[in-house]
Amino acid sequence: MIESYSFGHMIIDGTTYSNDLLVIGEEIQSDWRRKEGHSLHVSDIRDALDRLKPEVVIVGTGCFGMMKIPEETRSFLEERGIELVAERTEKASGIFNDLSSSKRVLAGFHLTC
């Protein structure tokens, strides 16, 4: 459960994180790095997709929405029947809390811009 988010910080189950996160079911990968910092490519999440087989991928695009999702990534998820939810991180964290108890959710959160 995400308890709070503010620019550069997210608290999940009492632990504070200050780097981008990838949440793979119950597992949290802190200091999540992407091929291009402000762009989400399939290669950035492929291993997590293969392991979790999510129904939904939630992307927190940052406080100001600076992280982008290329059409190639959107198409890849759509072709596999995976719902994509991309919102600014504050809103995405609420959606994560709403969906994570009833669906297999993979979530990536950009915590800054």
C-alpha cells in the first residue's frame, strides 16, 4: 500500500523511497533505471512482465508528467491485452492502491519531474 507521495519521495508500507521504483506484485525494486530516463521502453519492464504476467501496468509519470511512454511500448502492451494506466505519480499511486488488491499490477513510478 502506498501511504504517500511527494516530489522525490514515496512511502510504501512504512518504508521511504527516494529513487524511482518498479513494483512487481509484492516485490519493490528501488532505484529503477530505464534505458532513457524520461521514456519507458519495453526493455525497461520486459523481465517484470514475463515474471508477473500483469493485467495492468501503471506508470507514474512524475510530479509534472515528464516521463513519456512511446507508441511502441503502448502497442506492445495492448497487443498482449495488458491495460496501461499512465498518470502523474500522485494520481497513479492512488490508482495503484485501488487496483493492486484485485488485479496483478506492475507499476513503475518516476518520483521527481
